[in-house]
Amino acid sequence: MPQFTFPTCRIATREGSEEAVLCMRDGIVFAILAPASTRNDRSGWHLHVGFGPCDREDLIFADLNEARRWLDGIVSAEWKGD
């Protein structure tokens, strides 16, 4: 089974840029996560934007392992991709 990888990147903001990770599997970007602390007082990772089956709002993951489990589940259940 293909695994999600989380290459680091920076995303543009109105104030400059911030740290983020791409959520990729087989060369396909399914989501972009940013540190949750930039959005609120919680720690972890905030779903900045999701694509395809990961198009959701206001999700926060305690860590990247929790995000990986969610991504694996949602993509396995809903992705009809190539």
C-alpha cells in the first residue's frame, strides 16, 4: 500500500510565509498542513487545504502520525483516482 509522505515547504501568507507540509501519495498532493499554533492556541497540525477526498474544513491533528491515519482512511474509502 502506498504511504503518505510529508515534504516540507513554505506557503504564502498575507504577512509573508509560514512553514507547512505537503501530504503526498504517489506524487499526488491530497492536502497541505500548517502548524496549528498559527491558527489558535492548540498544538499540532491544521488542515490548511484539502483536495479531492480530503476537502474538509477546521481539522486539527495532534501530530503527523494522526494526520497520516486520517489521510489513509479517507483516501482509501473515497479516492477513485487514476
